[in-house]
Amino acid sequence: MMSLNHHPAERIRWIIDEFYNGHPKRLADALGIAPATFTQILNRGAFPSWKVIVGILKTHPQVNPDWFLHGKTPRLRDPNSDHHRLHRKNIRLRQIIERLNQELDKE
């Protein structure tokens, strides 16, 4: 197996394992792309498109772009950064909005 510092597929595999319990389809769904895209990247050595790269970095702001793009450690950004605090607040607000929408749908 290649080092995580080489082919981008290895870094994408790590993200899938870390955030999606090893299910590429879940990442594909999060990015709104066809699951076959990851089959080509993970199994056939294709390089990810710009849409995949940007999508992963946008949906996973905790991933260090220097690691994802260039293999430079650390893999994750500092969890105490302002960026992470805002991201966590954003997630909580989305959850609240989703619950409110569900309650409105019941009425």
C-alpha cells in the first residue's frame, strides 16, 4: 500500500474511513456526485477532479488542505481554531433548523 503522502486516492480513502466508516457512497452522497467516481479513484488510480477536491475540503473543513493536496502533516487542522468553532456552530444550527422543519412538517 502507498503512503498517505503519495497518491490522492490514499488520502481520500483515509477520509472515507475516518468520517464515513469506510463507505465511499456516503462521501459521494455528501458531495452530490456519483459513487462510481470514487470507484475510479480508489480502485483504478484515477486522480480526483477539481469538483471532488473542492467538495471534500468544503464539507470537511477540519481536514488540513496542505495534507490533502500535498501530503504535508498534520492531517487535521487545529480543533481550537476559529474556523473549527464556527464550523461546529454551523453544524448545531443546521441540526436545530432540521428539527424545526420536522416539527413544522408534523403540523
